[in-house]
Amino acid sequence: MTRPSKTVPVLCAVLLLILGGCAQPPTEQINAAEQAIKEAQQSGAAIYLADEYAKLEGSLATIKKEVADQDAKFALFRDYGKVDQLVATTKSEADRVKIEAVKKMEEAKAVATQAHHVAQDEVKRALELVAKAPAGKDRAALESIKTDAEALKASLNDVQMMIDKADYLAAQTKAKAIQEKSQALSREIETALAKIGKGKPAAGKKK
């Protein structure tokens, strides 16, 4: 009677042991890196640190490609060591970029708020000059300037809405434009007032 060979069970056990020890992709670490990049984006990195954020996205793409390349290999030959290194570096960089983006956003908010205040002051000054200007023969021109000044005043609300939505760069641009247009209107009114002042006859001295 032939005894059953012990070779096959032993080989199966060895094979299972080998397969059980096959390298696996660091899924949790990759997910953590992806989350860190997402948080950096939500903190304004894509806007205030565009180049550095683009590098993070490039690093994530490299990680996914490396995982795919290793997954395509026979199980015994897979090595995710490079993936581990890339993930660690990317996660650390994403955390740094997030912190820097928050700082940049706060700075942009402060600049936008200041620009809004300056624009408000310039619009107010233009409206005050309009109120002082005599109509005379240039009533139509004065009304046109007044209409422009009122429109600028209304557009200040747009700046505040942008600030409320954390769109600070757009708020800065809008506020700067309002400021410059208000200053132009003020100069126009001041020029007109100066001409009126020069045209008045000098008062005679009392004897």
C-alpha cells in the first residue's frame, strides 16, 4: 500500500506562506495623503499657492501610477517601497502647504478689507463733491457724474459679497477699480469747481 506523499502539503504550506507575505500597497497612507491634499485645496492652496498645489497633484498622480505599475507585476515581485516614500513626502508637503495657504488667505482677507474701506472713503468723497458742485449750465454733465458716483457706491456691495464668500483676490481687484474711478470723478468735479472759481469777478475793496 502506497503512503501519501508529504511533499504536496508542505509545498502548499510554503506557497501560502509566501503569498501571505506578498507586498501590499499602503492604502491607508495613500488615503491620508489624498485627504491632506484635499484639505490644502480647501484652505485656498489652489488659489494662493497654485504652483505648489499643482506639484501636490502631480505627486499624487505619480503615487497612483507607481501603485498601478506594482499591481501589474506578479505578486512575488511587487515592491511598494517607493510608494511609501512618495506618500510620506507628499503628506508632509500637503500639511505644510495647507498651513501656508491659510496664512496667505488671511493676508488676502486683510488686504481686501482695507481696499474696501479705502474705496468707501473715495466714493464718499466723490459724492460730497457732487453735492457741492453748482449745476449751472452743466446740469446734464453734473447729473451724469452723480449717476456714476451712485453706481460706484452700489458696487461697493459687490466687494462686500466677495469678501463674505472668501473671494479675496477678486474683492481686491473690484475695490481697487472703484477707488480709481471714484478718484477720477473727484478730479473731474474739482477741475470744474476750480474753473467756476476762476471765472468769478474779484470782489472790490471797500474804501
